[in-house]
Amino acid sequence: MSDIKQNGLGRLDWVLILAPYRKDAAYLAALLQERGVQAKAASAADFEDFLSEFPGVLVVTHEALNPAVIAVIARFLQDQPNWSEIPIVVLLDRVAPQSRILATLSAAWPRSRQIFYQRPVAALELISGIQSALLTRFRQREVRDYLERETELRLELNHRVKNILASVLSIFEMTRRGAVSADSLAEDFRGRLTALSNVHSAVFLAGGEAVSLAAVVDSTLAPYRSDGQTAIAVEGSEVLVSREAGTTLALCLHELATNAIKYGALSQPTGNILLKWEVSSNVDPTLTLSWIESGGPPVVEPSQKGYGTRYMRSALAGMFGEPPEFIFAVGGLRCTIRGPLSRFSQTSR
């Protein structure tokens, strides 16, 4: 009893035959197999075991329809999932009490699609009917697969929306604590939301759970590199980072760029920034990302850490295992982010 049972509901492409009179079962099975339809003939003793393998179509002759068999099929139908409505082909003799049989089976098997043929029936007609019934089963399975995918997508969407709303709420609370006015709150909050939106767009365009680090950098820094300005140079090999790592890096790069505009290299026409990253070649590769400012006003280490610095230290330490390194050199701020590549990215090339 084979691979069909192992595959469970995945296979509906075979026919189970219960025809105890003479050699009817063997004849029907051979007829179907000649046309490329897998068929199995069951006896009254093993019929219920074969049913547990979930056939696509059931063929029963009226001689087999005793109360015990009818009850076995009824129990089987009750256990079917909601999407399944198994076709049952019933072969009736001319002398069989057809109206009574139809009424009995309709009452006993409400969750089935019953197809009746009166014997003798042309082989071509019977084969065509069974093949049509199998096609119906394939359509049912397609509907099942579609509904399962739709359910998975709804759950995934709900999960992601909750995560995004949690991120927005967290960003708002941290921005509010550092705001000195309603205008500064609105400006900072808008910028951080834009950085969050840009990285989500980059992940969406990448079509998966990983995104190119270069795409995260480009989408985050695009507002600061407009009008053909080349004050920010970017260097780095192709690395794929996870959605979470990309989001954290985007927000941190936004903080660095905002700080550079207000106080650092981007506050003066002569200022420049080099953003570069590299992956070490050791057994456990490390990703190192450096933000290097030059040509701006002399740098003085602030007496108190602002929101951006506190956020970067906390977020990056939690995500990558160690906080960023800030060097307040006179010639320009330097920030280095470092961590095992495995914590940044599931895949790299």
C-alpha cells in the first residue's frame, strides 16, 4: 500500500474498484489501465484499507452495495476535508431497483458526487466518465492548493503588517523623546519613515526575504545624492542581507546622513563621504561597513549622545552582536559597523 498513502491527499489520480461479482473488478481494472488510468480492485475484506489511501474516484457495482459497505463509504466521506467531494461511479443492472438505490445512497452519502451507469455500458462511455471524474478531482485539488496558499499569504501579510506597525510605533516613540519642537518631530519622523519605506520597497523588488546591500544603500541614500551630486561615494562587493538586517542598516544610514547634513561633511560644499564594505575571507566571514566623512567642519565629540547615536548602538548591538564604533576625528566622523556575515545575511555571493 505504497507511495499513495505516503503522499496522503496529494494524489487523487487513481480509481478504487469494488465489484465482487465474477471477474468484474479485474475486467474494469484492466480496462482502465489500458487507457493509462491507475486502478486497484478491492475485496470486501480490504476495501476499507484501500479507502484510507484516498482514491480519486470510487467505482462500485450494485451487487457490492450491502449495508456494511454503504456504512464504510459513509464514514470515509465524513472524514474528508471540506474541499473534497469524491465522485462515486455506481454500475446498476437493469433489474436493480434503481429508484430505491438512488434514494438510499443520496441519504447515506451526502458528501459525494454520484454518477450512475446502467449495465451494459459501452466501455468508451464508462472510461470517458471516469476520466472526467478524475479531472474533477484535480480541479478540487487545485482549489484546495489555492485556498492553502491564500491562507498562508494572509497570515504572512498579517505578520508583516504587525511588524511594520511595531517598527513605526517604536520609531515614533524614540523620535518624540528626542524632539525639541513639533516641527523637528515631524521632520525627523518623516525622514525615518521614508528610510523604512525605501528598504521595504527594495526588499519587495528583490522578490524574497533577502535584498542586496547595495540596493539598501542606494534606496536609503538616494535623497542625499540628488541633482547629480557625488558627495557620497559607495564601494562594496555584492552581498545579500536579510530583511531585518536591511531595515536596521537603512535606519542607521539615514541617521548618519542626517547628522552629516546638520553637522558633518554634507553641511559644506567641500565635504565628502565614503561608504564602503568588505567581507573577510576567514572561515567565519565578517562583514565590515565603514562610513568615513572628510572635508567638513572640524569634528568635536558631543558631550551627550543624541537619539541617532543611542539608536544605532542599541539596534546594531542587538542585530549584529557588537555596537558600532564611532571615531570623532578632527577631519571627519568615522563609523564602523562590524559583525559575522551569518548574522547579516542568509545568502551572499
